Amino acid sequence: MTVTDSTADNGVNTQALLDARNALAENFEAGEFIWRVSNTWVRGTHSDSTVEGYFGLGEEHTHRNRDTYTLDHPVEFASEDHGPTPVEYVLVGLAGCLTAGIAAVAQNRGIQLTSVKATLEGDLNILGILGGDPDVRNGFNDIRVHYDIDAEASPEDIEALVAQSQKRSAVFDIVTNPTNVTVSVN
């Protein structure tokens, strides 16, 4: 990554990010983070997830705000549609992670963004979830991400922003590569 001298202001402190990267390269263990979400069932397929704290840089941290997210399924699933489905939250996470990356990379490269809009679609056959066909996958078969980006840059530079964001996105990595998941019950 090359830092440019520019008047671009996309609201990202890239120098702080670069300094953190350099410091963590010298202290690998400090870069180990544990992200946490708690989830409480409400009724039917309705539940609430809360995000409050995490571990990183060798210590516990608390977010400035305690955020709660309502999850449910639509009425077509014999549910009450109190909120987005869990798979929609996956798309929200992917969109947010890629978009944050675009802003950070643009700032670092001296590219002023005017607007960034992502549209995501994920194909999922619910027959697998319902147990109607053991050959149908439970998760997404395909996810499409489309960006409309207005910036003071060439189309090639904008494509490079998106490519670099993909390369560094934690959520893109999570949805495109296997992740070990351990489930336990008390």
C-alpha cells in the first residue's frame, strides 16, 4: 500500500491503520481478536442478537453502544417477520465489510469518493433447510455483489479499489473459504 499526499477525505484515518499494521507485525499476538455476539430466543423463529464487547490488543473492550439486532423469518416460512433473516444479516455483513474497505483503500490512494452503493443478492433454495432434499445445500449457492461508485478516479482505479477491498475483507474471506465452527451445549 502506498500512502499518497492528497486532499481526499473519505473519513478514514489511514495513517492510524498503517501504524496499527506495522505495530501488530512486531507483536503478532496482539492482533488476535475474539468477536462476540449473544443471541436470545424470543418466540417462534424470532430471536435477538446483542453485540457489546470483544477481546483484542491483549485486553477486553466494550463498544461505545450496545447494539441489538432482531432476527426472524418471513410469513412465508410460517413465521412472524419481526426482522431480517440470518442469511440477510450475512449479506449485510459482507456489504459493510467490503464498503468499509473501499473507503479505506480510496483514502489511502488519495481517491475522493462521492458515493458508494452496493446491491447484494444471494441465491438459496430453502428445500435444503426444510429437509426436503438432502442434495440441496442449506446455504447460499451464489452471492452477487454489485457496486455503483462515483469517485474522482478512472474506472480502472475504481475496479482496483473494489479488488483490494475484496482481498482484505474478513467477511468476504469467511463466506468464500471454509471456517471451523464448533457448537457446544451446556
